[in-house]
Amino acid sequence: MKFEIKSIIFILFFGLVVSTLKGQNIDPIIKGKFFRQNLAIRNFFISKSFNIYTCFNENQNYLFDKLMKQGYVNTFFDDFNYFDTKKWRIGQPWGSFIPNITHQYYGQNTVYTANGCLYLIGKHEPKAFKVADSVINIPYNVGLINSDISFKQKFGFFEIRCKMPNGAATWPAFWLTGATRWPPEIDIFENYGLKNGKKIHTQSTTVHWGKDNHSSRGFWSVGKKYAKSNDTLFHTYACEWTPDNIKFFTDGKLIRWIKLSKKMKYWLNEEMVIIINNGFHDKYLSYLPSNFENNALIVDWIRVYKKY
């Protein structure tokens, strides 16, 4: 009987490995190390143990005490009691929208603070932009803030407490990106509403590295489904980024652990800035209700630590 149970567990786990590999875009150098780095047995049991919890339990004090014992000190924070223009740029430094993504732009009026929280709004507010000799109309206005004017850091612990927007087509994110180039990028969360908003409860953690628009570019990405309260309650999301690995935490609990390869270390060996944004996925805009007005990514606070 014990042998049969072990066999069933092995078959199920092997199926998980195969299905995950199919969804990965990994360059040839990384593929041979994929199982050890991304599907290590520790990640399997971390995920399964986290699934036991039917709701989230915040454990900020425990994490804070642990970080202090490990020699971490606070290097950046914002409680969003007001919007600090010395800390944050509204929008991206290179423009109001991404040239090949013309369904949303970064507005000024979709970023504000109230009741001790930051509100990053996503709303239908068409605006015309002149591009070369033509004019394009972009339908959705979204809030985004960038720390590039005040803060960048290589390695450390990055944490946010927030509540997700709800509904279809949503795409909020909390991420780090290179201060002088892209990639690298570490997505601590990207939560997608897709057709009906239910997928907003699945947290995607992703790491990008390599040359942009080049065959050497790769990424590692895993989605994790949680209790259905991401858009009704505040939760904490974090990553610990070191020279050797990246660990992802949700509500103080370790959920993913990726060991960095030599190539990944090369590309992630530089300072990064912090970006927090609301957003819409263009593929699912048709699923928004006809009376849709706006939604909001609501942020209570952000903390960053570094080991000295």
C-alpha cells in the first residue's frame, strides 16, 4: 500500500513538472537546470503547505524581527499619508504610453492618496495623443508610480501591503526593473482578472533576464492561486533578492524560491527601481461591463530593507 501511494505521488508530481515546463520560455542554457532551479522539491512542498491556509494571516512583525536579526536595515518606506513627489514619479520617464501598447496610458489624475492609502485608478477616459504625423486615441487611463527619481537598490527585501482591483481585464503589478536598462525585471506580483475577474486571486511571480529582442532573453514565471480575498482585503507581498536566489513571500509565508544560474546572476547584478501600477489587459477589455467606470489598486504601505 505504501509503495502504491508513493507511486501515485510521483506520477502526480511528474505531471506537474511536465505541464510547467511546457509553459516556460527558457533559453537553452537554462533548460538543463530548470528542474533544480524552478521545480525543486522545496518549491513543491512550500506551495502545498501554503495551500493549507484557507485565508491569509499577516505576519509583518515576525518578518521584521527576522530581517533585523539577519542584519537588514530599512532603506526606503512610504505610508502614503500624502503623496510624496520627492519619492515618486507619476508615470514612466520615457512617456505616457508604450508605443506598441495603445489601449492604456499613464495619467496624472489616476494617482492620489486618501485615508492613509495610495489609490492607483484604472478608468475609461479616452485621450488623443499625437504620434509622428498621426493622432491615436487611447481609451484607458491607469495609475503608475516609479521610484526612479529618488531610490534604486541592488539586492534586499521589498514588501508591499495592498488590495487588488476587481473585475475583468485587470492587471495590477508590483515590480522591480533595471535603473539603466531592461531587462532585468522581478515581478513580485502580476494579478490578472482575465474574463470574469476570478483570476485576480492568482499571483504570478516572474523574473526576466537577458538581452531585449534577442534569443538569449529568458524568463521564469509561476502562478499561485490563493484564497478569494485579494480584491476585498489587504495582503502583503514581498521578495527577498540576494546574489544567489530570489524568495517570494505572501502574508509572511515563503511561497516560491528560485536559485539563480550564472547567467541570471549576470543580468540581475545591478540596481533596480520600484514600480507599482494598475493596468488593463487589452485581450479582455471586451469583458468589462458596459457601465464600467473605474477600479483601484489600493496600497497601504511599502517597505524596503537591505543587509549591511
